[in-house]
Amino acid sequence: MGGLKPPQVRRDPEAMKFWTPEEARTFLTFVEHRDPPFAALITFALITGMRRGELLGLRWGDLDLKKGTLSVKRTRIGVGKDIVEGPPKTDDARRTLRLSPAHFEVLDAQRTRQEFHRRVFGEAWVDTDLVFTDDHGHGLKPDAVSQRFIKLVELAKVRRIRFHDLRHTHASIAISSGEHIKAVSARLGHSDIGFTLRQYTHLMPEHQGLPADGVIASLFPSEPACDQTCDQEESGKQGAPPERGSDLLFDGGGGSISPLAATLELPR
């Protein structure tokens, strides 16, 4: 019996929901005006692909400002009526993410918001070191976050998805914008690239049957490249380098804005 393995659960691609970049932008714009603190959480979920528990357990001490990185070290989940914090469920889920100016923009605004509430509430404000908190500094309740998200989705009149589907939205936009599947897999904290491929392979039908330009160019250098390759090269030359984040949090970490963040066009 010890050699038997449990059957693998097959995921139904049709059951996986995610927003298009246009839907995500519509929702972000709505929430930015309706509930700015919650918009910060949603935006960070979209541009990092972090799980709900990882976002709610994120602490300022998990940021390395000199390196420009964020370490996923813990998760904050609901167990019955209790809120429990602990390490991620797997070693691969314990990961380090490289931050770009787009990430620091969200963090700057969140830090400023917390400092304002600290001054307003004085001794009633609790320093938990958590990045995403309520107005008094307390950690957010996971179920309340999901319920708030569903309510705002209804008010914004966008296609209904779950909070967890923000993670799928991140993956779908990252893959469709041309990010390597291995990089996406590592950022999501998956156990192996095969799992990521099995879960999101349906998002990449456009890659099937394309001419093997890289192979042809290597074997036959005299052959002209296809229009698609030329277009990609020309578009890469035209892009201007992004500006640094503010001095409040951005301390030389560096990094360009990711294709996903650029696609979302974060609301100002």
C-alpha cells in the first residue's frame, strides 16, 4: 500500500476565471475612487500574483529596500473563528520577488496612508508591522477581504470572479504579455514548472504552430526574420526607461516596470 499514489486532481480550465487587462483596469479605477486602501491591496495582488494569505501576512520587515525585493515568509489565514499566521505551506511558496517602481508606488502610498492614520488615532493605533491593515493598524480578516471584494465587483459591474482569481489574472496577463513560463512559475511559488504549464497551458494557444524563427535564424543566419520578430525588436527599442519610485521606500532596489504592470496601467 505504501507504493500507491493518490490520483491526480485534474483542473478544469473552463472553471478558472480571470480578468482581461481591460476588466482589471476598469475595476481598479472604480475601487481607487470608492475605497483607496482596498485598491492598494487589489493592485498589489494583481502585480505580484501573491495569494490572499500571503498578502495579508506581508510585513514591512519582509522588504529589502537596498536589494529591491520582497520575501514571502508567512501567510495569514482564517481557521474557524481564529486568524492564524504561519509559514507558507510549501518550501517553494517561500520565495523572493523582485520589485519594480510600480510595486514601490503602491507601497509608498500604503505607508503614507498608515502614517496618516497613526497621527490621527494616536495611542489607539496599533503597530503590527503589517503592510495591509485597517485604519487602526490591525490585520485584515481573510473572509472579510473576500466578501468586500465580491461586493465591490458587483458595484463596479464587472465580470464576477473570486479574490483568488486575481492570482489567475496575474498569470494570464503575464503569460500573454510574453513572460517566460519559468519566471511566472517561480513568482507564483509553484512547486515545479510542469504544474504551471498544466494549469495555464490553455492560455497560450497562440504559441502553437508558429514558425520556429529562433531555430531557423541560428541554423541559417542568411534567412530574413519574420515580421513578428522585427516588430518585437522595434517595440523594444522605442520603450523609454521608467522613472524611479519615490525616496520614501525606493532605495536603489531598481528594476524596470514589469510587462504585467505596464499592461495594467495602474490608476493614479
